[in-house]
Amino acid sequence: MHTLVAHEWIAEIGGSENVFEQIRRAVAPDRAVCLWNDDPQRFGALEVSWLAHSPLRGRKAAAMPFMGSAWKHVDLTGVDRVIASSHAFSHHLAGRAAARGIASFAYVHSPARYVWVPELDDRGKSVIGRLGRSYFRSWDRRHASKDVRYAANSVFVAARIAQAWGVDASVIYPPVDVDRIQRGPCALSAADEAVLANLPAEFVLGASRFVPYKNLDAAIMAGEIVGLPVVLAGDGPDKMRLKASAGGARVPVAFTGRVSDGLLVELYRRAALFVYMAVEDFGIMPVEAMACGTPVIVNDVGGARESVCATGGGTTAVWRDGRFADPGVVEASLALDCTGAAAAVADFSTASFRTNLLAWLQPAQ
């Protein structure tokens, strides 16, 4: 069977890229294609679309009207199976392949957020996104196919797929490298050790890109509720506003900047509580924290609640008007014993993902 796998654009850091990498390892495809590749060291042997050779490369919002054309020009000659990893429009390639009688699968991280949930993606607020939303929704829906087998990365996203495209999707949770996390402490650089040495012995942790929808203010608020210092790890355009909020907080707030993978795991291990109040499609970071035995608190809306509820590794909280609807849930999370959760996260491991993926790809009986 000649297999082609596809992904949107390749970025240097990204959860969807990790999924794509695991799909490639699981199926050993004959061909792999993306719109453009910004991490050639990791993903060297990829075909790229014509967008990669145009001024639109890397300009996601501007390139959006042309992505359909890029997928339409992928050569399907001799291909027996297509597997698309989609968070924008690569699922259109699966639909096109299905129309030709090719076995077609789409692993969906989300229907394009800037089209379907623009409140969660700044690209949806662009001129193209605002003026063209109705057209793009209709266009995107037309490219869904009953002949494609869909999988979503959470129950939350499966519901979004059903609403957006009118098709059903299986649920295959994305791979989290819990084995690496649970093997024990990583060797840290001198710079990482210096960061740790300047942090309090006990703290509430918030970590992600510093963008508004990640709701990192919730970590500061949680620290104030339980009277613990707060550590914020990451960087991004919301940094100055967060620093201003930290300046008025009733507890100390430390900023580490962007951290290495090893240092992030050590922060999880040392944290008394990990706060993650973004509305996420899945949410890898809470699973990583629970793998360390650290309790988490996540938004009651979104995919992150699914891993927390399945493992008992934390609490879900209602986030309303920029605050916790019930501050008591923060104290309840802090008091949790997450010993059992650290073992239960194996259901979200890389090995579990591969088993579920290969079962999904089996021919229908």
C-alpha cells in the first residue's frame, strides 16, 4: 500500500507537529507533504507546496485563501492511502482522495480555529478572517466527506467537527511523552540550574505562550487565593501586560522566560499546583504535569478537562469574567493526592496513541 501523509505548515515548535511525527513513525509513508517546512532538520524529507516558494510562505492569514489551491495541486498518482493531519485545510486533500476511491483518513486537531472559533485565534480577527468567514465556513464544510474516516484529538473537538462539518469522528488522544517525563530528572544546563536556584521552594505554576487566550492571569489569581508565590514560564506578546498584573499581585510573581524541556519538567515536579485555564482542543501540558504527580486545575470548557477527569489528577474550574467562579476549587486542587494520576496518564502516552492510531487505520470490517 502506497501511503501519503500530509500536514499543514511545519513550525519548529508545536503539538500538531509532534502528532504528525508520530503518524510518520507509525505508518512509514512513501510520501509526506506539507504547505511549507520551517523545521527541515527535524522534517527533512518532505514535499512542499507551491506556497513554500511564494511570498505567502509563513504568512498564515494571507495564505489562507490559497491553501485550498495548494492541496488541490498535490499529485495523487499511485497513492493507495492518504492520512491528513489537519488543523486548517489539509483535510481537503483527504476529501479529494476519497472522491477518487483512495482510502482516506483525517486526524483533526481542530477545524480551522480562525474560521470556526475566531474568538480563540487572533487570525480570525484579521480583515480576511472577518470579511471572509461566511465564505470560508461554507467552503470548508463542502470539502468534508462521508467517505473520509475522521479522528479528533478530544471529545471536545469531535463535537466541533460534528457542528462544523456534519460528520462523525472517532477520538484518539494525541501522544504525550510521559515515559520521558517519568524516567526521572533530566540533566540541566548551568543556566537552568541558576533559574531554579532563584525560585521559591513552593509555588503555583503557569506555563504557556504569553497570549491573552491562555488566561495566565489565572495562575496569579490562584497563587493569591492559596497564599503561594507564582512562577510563570514562557514568553510572548502578552508579557508586558502580565508583568503589570504581577506588579499589583498580593503574592510574589517570578518570570522565567522561555524554558527548555528539561527545565519545564523540573518546574512541574517542584510546583504545588499547575494552573492551566486556556480553552484548549486537548491540552498536553496538564498531562505532563500530572505525569509528575503534580495536581492541576484546568478550564471546565475544552479538551483539557477530559484528561483531568479521566485520571483524577486535578480539578476543573469555571472561568467567568476573568476570574474563578468558585475560588474554593483552587484550594481543593492544591490538596489532591495525584499519585494515582501519575500512573493513569499512560492512557495518553505515545505508545497508547500509536496503538489507537493503527487500529483506526485498519480497513472497515
